[in-house]
Amino acid sequence: MPISVGDKIPDIKIKTVGPDGPEDITIGELCAGKRVVIFGVPGAFTPGCSNTHMPGFVAKADKVLEKVDTLACVAVNDAFVMRAWQHDQNAQSIVMLADGNAEFTHAIGMEKDASGACMGTRSQRYALIAEDGVVTYVGIDTERGVVDKSSVDTILAQLP
């Protein structure tokens, strides 16, 4: 069952993109005492993620960051792929979270089976807002290629 409003985000250790390569980070550390937006994508460099989802957040990152402390993107990819995608998308203001083993994705119930496309376990497309690690909004897009409940505009509408 997917994470929902009122749930605490699990404190899972994953990787982020550091200046010298992959670095460990815990989601608890990322969220502690902060207002955070995390959006999850099925995969870096995939069409919907690269052409619609990420570009929306890149274009309006400043508006989001006026209302939250951290804006982060998570995908079931390794940190090297996430770094390359960050550069490709000019997404330097977005914290890139590499959930290579899908541990965080499983813990919040956002995994999906993409083995039919030879992609293994991936993440559903979603976005959430958390206050000190407690979810205050979660939007999940389940229709292929649709970015609606997890779009930057929807997130901005949820942020007072």
C-alpha cells in the first residue's frame, strides 16, 4: 500500500550525488526539521521523465524552493546515472536521490513491476510533500505518460 497523508517517511539509507561521487544519505536526514518535496520517477532518461516531469520541476524549482527547504528527485537508478541526468536536465537545484536497490521505493509502497519492458522494479510516478518527515500531500500518476497529480504545478498548488 502506498504511503499516504499522515504517514512518517521511512528513514532509509540511499545514495545522493556528491561533488566527489556517490554519497550516503538517509531520508530521515533529508527531511528532519524541514519541509521537503520529493518526486519519484520511473527512470532517469526515460521519455516522460526527461521530456515532461523533470523539466517542469527544473523550470519552477525557484518557486518551489521559495516554499520548501529541499526539492528532491528519486529514481531506481544508480548515483552515476542520476548525476548524468542532473547535468543533462540542468537540475543542479534538485537533490538527486539514487534508490538503486529500490529499498526506499519499496518502503513507501511506490514500486512497480516494469520487467515486461526489461526494466525490472521501478518507481511509480509520484510527488509528495513532507513536514519534518510526515507526509502532508501525495499524488500518484498511474496512467502511462501522464504527469498530473505529481506535476510541479500540482505541488505548487498544494504549498501555501
